[in-house]
Amino acid sequence: MNATPVQDPSGREATLSLILRTIRKRRGFRSVEVARLMAMKYRTYQRFEAGEMGVDLPMIQHFADVVHADGWGIFFAVEMRSLEFALFCADNGAATALFSTLRRFHLKSGKDIARLDTRSLLIVFSKAFDMISERAREYDADLEQWMFDGTLNGEPDDEPEPDPHDGAAEDPDDGQV
């Protein structure tokens, strides 16, 4: 029995097409504009956006540069068959950050990964992703607190600070004779 799942290429192409079209539309581009910005013939761009040219990483990266999205997010999303992943990464470049960190790890101490078993790697990667999720929840809580902090939008504090020069009792030791 073959343990490696066979990936249907048409599934990848359909996912790529859905991702490209969705991101392009959300960014407010028409297909003819993206074709021009990518310096390709309109019909060639149509074939690319339809997924007919396959999953071509350099073209995906070029598309992402033109529409200001995350190219690695698109590529990983195609492999995961997940439009949502591409959309989640489009603005913050999360997949590109992940890839850049992986590249930096490889250059710094890539041989270390060979000494670890799959279980250990899964534990470490899972902890890292759990930390990312926790940070997102903290960020949401910070943002919510900020949004409801009335002092940030001009509402007065509960207790205004007393003005030291409002004519209150003079300090007898102020040095005046």
C-alpha cells in the first residue's frame, strides 16, 4: 500500500485559480490590469489565473508582488487546498515570514534538523504555532482594551489631575518673605 497521498493536479490548479481570482478582486484589480502590470499578454494571464499553466512559483511571486499579497502564502495555500490560508497571509506576509525564518535556520544550523526525529519536530513546530495563536489572542485583547479606553478618544478621565497653580493654599515654605 502506498503511504504517500497522490495529489490531483487539477485540484491544485482549481485551488490556484480560486486564490488568484479572489485576491485580485479583493485588491480591486481587473484581470487586464494585472496582465499589464505583470507584462504578459492578456490571454496568457487568463490562462495563468485559470490555473492552466500549473503551479509556477516565479509567476505566483510576480503576481503577489503586483497585487501586494504574500506569494508564499499563495503557494502554501495551493498545497493545502485552502483559499483561507492565502487570504489570512495576504496582508501580513505570514507565510513569507515563515519561509524566511526557515531559510535563516537552514543557513545558521540546518544540520541540527537532521538529528531530530519527526515526533520531536512536530512537538517543537506545534509549540511555535501555539505561541503564534496565543499572541494573536493577546493582540485581540489589547486591541479591544484600547478601543474601549475613553481617554484615547478625548473622553475625560474619572478624576482630573489637580492644577497646582489654581490658587489653592500657598506652601508656607515656598521661600517668600
